[in-house]
Amino acid sequence: MRKLSMEELNRKSTDEFKQAQKLPIIVVLDNVRSMNNIGSVFRTADAFLLEGIYLCGVTAKPPHREIQKTALGATDTVNWKHFETTIEAVNLLKNEGYKIYAVEQADESIMLDKFTPDSSKLALVFGNEVSGVEQAVIDVCDACIEIPQYGTKHSLNISVSAGIVVWEVAKSISK
Amino acid sequence: MRKLSMEELNRKSTDEFKQAQKLPIIVVLDNVRSMNNIGSVFRTADAFLLEGIYLCGVTAKPPHREIQKTALGATDTVNWKHFETTIEAVNLLKNEGYKIYAVEQADESIMLDKFTPDSSKLALVFGNEVSGVEQAVIDVCDACIEIPQYGTKHSLNISVSAGIVVWEVAKSISK
């Protein structure tokens, strides 16, 4: 087996990305503190050709050196908007026909391995590193998706959670 | 939907984790530079009850304050060993009957969504942030697994890649 060179990967140019048909998934970041996590989510959104990222509340906006360290340029390709509050972003998405799923451990959550998207347009809300998605935001979402976990820690890193959920949902809607 | 409290999550104690039956998956880190990534992989290994993590070459070892920032204590639960070289770790695992998969973009790689593990014990090798898994390491692996990507960047963040591949492989072998 031979590793492919950068050229052989045949990735899109920024222009090709802008013109490409996107997966109708919006990632909503609800008060995410770490710029390392924000940049990493941009890179994931670039890899899976997502529609965009909504940065809400204290979530920092590009351009920022600390976001760039993990985004590595993905802030130039992926569409993003900033909202003062997450609820504002969720309400706008609802009006535009998106189904909104909070990724959170809740009493009626759907386990990710059992989840089938029932809408062609969907938004995935990921929460703050310590407090998760705010209850008031969950109250306006359509459902919660949970990543089943079996260890001692209460949650995964938020950029890892976003990677896993985006991968799984992108797979289902591309089928 | 109501968010669950920490108590309601009913996570394992460190002792319960140590005694629990693990998923027979070893994550091998081939010269991973970022302690943020190392800590994050520990947290993923804790969440999915993995057998252990092999830290190779320049990959830093716990205890370390920078690893702890993202591991949040998962270095106390997940088994780990350090090896001078990744090839040494891979050869040991082979002798113990593990099938070894490098997560890398190679000319004969298996796309993750088409991958079915054909062994009950497996090791997943993740590479350096810039150079990926070394060709010499790939040469001693059984196969390469690739995460299909459609954007402009050549790869995902390594802790995100590890999350996605561990999630997908853990799902297949738990079935």
C-alpha cells in the first residue's frame, strides 16, 4: 500500500467548493468556548461539504489566529454566520424548514446508532464544553441525539462528537 | 426533553471501568505531536471502553498537564503503553494476533463506510498531524482504512478521525 500524495488526493479548490452542491446540514455551535474546537469543526464541515456553521453567543468568529490553528483554512470555504443567541439561530432555521436536533444526553434522546433523519434539511446543535446545550435551546429543538457512551467521563470532546454525528448523519442522507 | 444530570448518566467508576470487559481495539498513535489531540483520544477510548492506547515515538505520555486538559482524567482509566517506535508496537500486536489497520489515504485503502472488521482483535494506527502515518509503518500494516472526504483540506483533525473510525468500528464489532 502506498500513501497518496497531496496531488493524488484530488481535493477541491476553494472555488470548486463554493460551487459544489452541499449536504443540507447546518452545524450550530451553542456557546462553544474553545477556538481549537471551533477550528476543528470548520475542518470537519469542509471535509463533508456541509451547508454551513452557525456560531452562536460567545462562540468566536473567524478570522482568528487560534481558530486558524485547527481550521487550517477551512474558514475560507465553509459558509458561516454569527447569531447573538442560539435560540435566534434555531428559530430562523425552523422557519426555513430545517429539523433541529440537539446533540445531548436527555431523557427522550434518540441513540445515534438508531437515528434516521426524517427531513432532507437538518441542523445539529452542539453545546458548550462544560454545560452542553442549554436547556432553553433544547426546549425549542425537535429532538435530541445522543452518542452512546460506556466509560467514566460524562461526555466526548465537542469536536469529536461533531465529527461522529456529522459522519453518521451525512452517511444516512447520502444513501 | 429534559437534560440528564451527571448522576442520571450513571457512568462507571474508575474501578468499574478497570473491571469491565473492553472492546478488543487498540489505538496506536504514530508520532502525534499535539497533547490536545492525545488527551482527546484518551477521552474517546474511555467512552467506547477500548482495550488501550499505544503511544509511539514522540507521542507524549501522561501524566502531563497539557494532555489532562482534554483527557479530563481518562488517563487514569484507559490502559496505555509507550513504545520507542511505532513499528515495534505494530510487530508486538501482530504477534498477539491483532489485525493492524492504518487510517490513511493510500492507493489500496478501504473506505470506512465499506469496512467490515475480519478479526475479533484489531489495532487502528493514527499518524502525525502533518505527515500522517509513516510509509514504513503502513508497510507492516494489514490494510489502510480511509475516511471519504469531499472538501478542500487534505485531512481531518487526528482526534476527530480517531473518533469517527473508533465509533464506526466499535459499532460493527459490538453487533
